[in-house]
Amino acid sequence: MRRALSRGLEVFIDSNIFTYHLSGHKIFGEPCRDFLRRVERKEYAGYVNDIVISEVLMNYLKSELLISKGIAPHKVAREIKRDPSLIELVDFDVVTMLFDGLDLNISFIGFGCVEVTILIEKYHLLPNDALHLATMKRYGITNIATNDRDFKRIEWLNIWKP
């Protein structure tokens, strides 16, 4: 269910939105590309945290190594540990240009374990999603662009889905 967002809203952007855009996903790629264009035009104030950046970079790394070397995504970390030169095969410029071009508000995580654990337990979230939620709470953001249905459990969030 895609919920329209009003112009001028602050929106936390989950990593899957960037990943669908970068991969050209056949179903979600175009809606995510359109959404990010609206962020670029400053129709929304986009927010991410360092966890989102890390997830997007890892997803991109997995995708590129699958394409160039046929390495299954679940084996990428192990293969890079074995052969660090694999990283040289990936050109991260497209990712850095995407993040730089959007002029996003980036929050660097500074949450304690107790704070994150409370959110994990209250909303039954995985740790990275709890960190995203903690970031939104800290900045008073009630809108999220995501395709992660786990965020439906948070009653105070407005969700935009591709």
C-alpha cells in the first residue's frame, strides 16, 4: 500500500529504497527512482543514518560482485575476507554521487544499547531497524519511505511504500 506524502515533510529513507533504485528493480525501481527525484527537488527533506549508508553500500557490493564474479550475496563477506582485492572490482562512485546529490540530512548513531534494546523489544524489530526508529524519534520524524513491513508495527509512523 503506497501512502502519498505531502510536500515539505521530513522523511527517513530506508536502505531498500536506495537499493531498489540502484539495482533498477523491475517492480520497485521506478517508484523509488521517482521518490528520490522528489527528494532531490527538495519536495521532502530526506533523512538517513550511518546504518542506511552501510546497508546500501553492502547491498551494492553484493550486487556488483554477483554480476562481475558470480558470487552469491550470502557469500560476499566471506569471499572479501579471503580475497580483499575483490573490492577493487566495485566502482562505488554511483552510490556516493547518489547520496551527495540528494543533500540528505545524515545522522550519526549515538544511541546506547538500552535505548535500542527497548525499541527492539517493544516493536519486535531487528537491531538496524531499531536504530532507524531511534533516529526518527530523536529528530521527531514520523514519516518513513520503506518496503519493510516490520515498520507497520509502529503506530505513530506514516509509511510510503514503492
